[in-house]
Amino acid sequence: MSDSFKKEVNQIKIPEKKLDAAISSAIHRGRRKRWSTAKKAGLTTGAAAVLFCLFIASAFVSPTMAEFASKLPFLNQVFESKPIHEVVSEKLSEEYDVEGIGMSYSPKKEFYVTVIGSQEYYESVKDDIKEQVEETLASRGYDAFKVKVEQPRNSDHAVDPESEEMARKSEELMQAVQENMKESDYAILSLGTSFLDNKLAVELDIPNTETRTAEIEQIIQEIANEQQLGEVPVNFHMIDMKKREQEGRWQPIISTIGEGMMARKDFKVKGIGYSNHPAPMTVFVTLQVPVSDSDAKELAERTEKTVNEFIQSEEAKEAVKDDPYKIVIYSKDREILLETDY
Amino acid sequence: MPQLSKVKKAKRGNDKAFQELVEEEKNKLYRMAYLYVKNENDAIDIVHETIYKAYISIKKLKEPDYFTTWLTKILINTALDYIKKNKNIIPFEEIERYETNEKVPIAENLDLVDALDRLEEKYKTVIILRYYKGLQIKEIAHMLDCPEGTVKTNLHRAINKLRVDLREECL
């Protein structure tokens, strides 16, 4: 069998010219490919070398750069860079019709992108967008987020006439109050209304140094009477201005800790919070491990160290000033693992 | 061994050595490809793809002694991929041929080759390797990454099918 088969196969005619042409074109194609890969590699090493040289040069020149080179802790890197959602949003809007992006920490760590346009458009870009967002996240070392690309939800829920009426009423009241307050010297931080059981109420944020609450309440009630709104209760929220100022200063610090700690799987962080009531400013970190976990204690110490290193760093100094603060680390089941005052 | 030194040269990126090696193998490669697809153009395409793949990856060839085996393996995989990709496409010439019921002679007296065409891909492969390339069962098993037992079974089944087929034709 072997011989006759071989003989038969060898009778298959060879289209020599075509075959030679196919082979030489294959080698040609291969050469191009080899060259392009080599070129790319060359360029990358070249670019890396240039960057490296620059880096070394600048490290000699600038002490700040040298510090950066020695070691910039992760949270400080996050602090120095733009918030991730801004970066992603800018990148995507260059190329795609994106309505909005969102980031959620709980119940799951997710990154949403909402795409406008037809179903076909959505289908055609969703994978590319997902890939690009994932790349951007990865370039910062963020690996905890799941990326979701969605279409906008239909949000044309019917507005019932009753609440429309309420909204109109409150709008009128607010305008009148605002006009009136402009002429007075009452320190009012913010003004709003609320509905509870279909009853309108006025919400006022005022500094806790403002003592004329009764007067303000009376003025508002008069305006309400003019508009035939009946009795409108006024709720005062006394704001400690010092605390508010402190909150404002700490805001970027807290959001940096939030973004940085949540974005990486290895930190195992479930939630971040803060409060300065009662003093001092307290940063809460909730871990993803229960208190029963054998590593919980160690992880808590590590987390505390990372957060504290950042708060005490030179970059955070401007925001933190000399405020006393406290770091509290919770386990998943809300047991306190670590509590330190500074 | 002249071939061995050529393979080593080719591995280092010497195009001339690579071309010479291919020159020695090209007819066999073409005929194997032809056995899979049974038409000139497709066979040429498969050879082209095979040479291209070999050219860009020859650096990764670990044992220069096995150049021919390695090249054959690439060809088989390329041919199988090619068939898979084109499974649902019937070329125009073919449709015409079905209609006119006219046989295009590829060469005289190729009963066995014709019969081979009616076999499944996996049977074709073992027959080609065993009887055209003259490889041992062990070598075939190594090349296809499967146990020797499987190769033997497939070979037996392939031969039996060919026998039945050819006998019917004689009647």
C-alpha cells in the first residue's frame, strides 16, 4: 500500500511557477512582519532609554524628583494624579458618544459607562470601550473594578400632578425667601425645602454662631402665609464653621484614600468613611475580611500604616495642617480591629 | 549533516538558508496540502500560509534535527484550519462541476487519492503521514500530540474504509 500510495501522490502535478511565487511572497510577508516587530521593540527600548536618561538626569537635578524615584507610596501617587473618573471620561469622550460614567464602591466595585445612540452603535462599541476602560484602570494598577458598558435606562417615569403642584409651590416659596434674605444680614449657608407626608418644610443651614433663629422663622412664616401655604415648619441645621472648613480641607485626602484603597484587590477594602462629629477627624476603613479571619489583624495594621503614611506625607500636609486625627479599622462584620489617635 | 547547519543558519535569520530548506520541501508540502483540499488554488494558499508561519517562528524551533517534522506539523494544522474556515463555502467552479457532473482529472489513475478525499480529516492525516511521509506510528503520535493507540486505531479504520470504498468502485 505504501508504495502505490506514494506513487499516486507523486503524480499530483506541481504548478511550479505558482508554488514558487507563493513561497517567495510568504517569505516577503514574513520579512515585513519580522521587521515591524523588531522596529517596534527597538522604538520601545529607545523610548524607554530616553525616558530613563531623563529620569536619571532629573533625579540629579531636583530633590523632589529624587524623592519620587526613591519611593512614592501608592496613595501619594493617586493623590498626585487626576481622579480616575475624570481621566476615563476625557479619554472616552474623544472617541465615543458617552453620556456618562459612574463608579460605585458598594455593593460591588463597578465602573459604569453609559453609551448614547442606537442599539447598533452600542453593540459596535461596547467591547472596545470596555477594553479601553480596563486598560486605563490597569495602567494605574487598579484591578478591583468590574467594567460595565450600558445603555441609558428609560427614565421617563410619569410625574403625578400632586407632586408637581408641590414642586411649584416650594419653588415659589424658595424664591420669595431668597429675595427677602438678600436684604437682611442673616448668615445663611444654604436653603432648601423638603416634603414629608405631603407637608412642606423649609431646611436651613446656618452657622452655629447665628442666634436669631426665631426671627428667621417668623419671616419665613410670613412669606408662607402670603402664598397661602399654611403653617410651614422651619428646620435649622446648625453648622460648626470650623468643622465645615476642616471637612472641606480633608475632602481631597478622603477621596484619595477612597479611590486608592478601593481600587486594588490586594488592599481588601470594602468601604471608607469619615466624620468629624465628634472631634477629632476620624477616618474609617472597613475591610473585606471578618474578625475571625486569621490575617485580619495583620491586614488591619498594614492598612492603617498605608493610610497614615499618606496622611502624614508632605503632599497631604497642606490639607491636614496640624489637625489631630484618628484612624479606625473595622472588620467586615463591623468589629473594631484597630483604633489609633494621632 | 548539511541540512542541520542550514537549519541553524536559518534560525539565526539567514534567509538564503531558509529558502534552500523550503526548496527541498516544497513539492511534498504542496502535495500534502493538495490531498486535503483537492484543488490547486487552495493548496497554494495553504503552502503560502505554512511558509509564512515557519518563517516568522523558526527562531522558536527547539530541535534543528526536526525541521521537516516541524514544517509538516505546521502544514497539517494550517490545512485543518483552512478546511474548518471554508467548510461552508462551496466555490463556484465546484457548483458548476456538480451541475455538469463532469470530473476534472487531476492526474491519471489516482484511485487511492480520490478515495482518500472521502475520508474524514483525522483519517486523512494519519494516512498521509504514514504512507506518504513514511513516518513511524511513534513519530505520528508525537507530531499529533496523541497516544500511539489512537494513531493505530485511526490508521486501521482509515485503511478499512479505503478498502471498502475501493472495492465498491471496482464492482
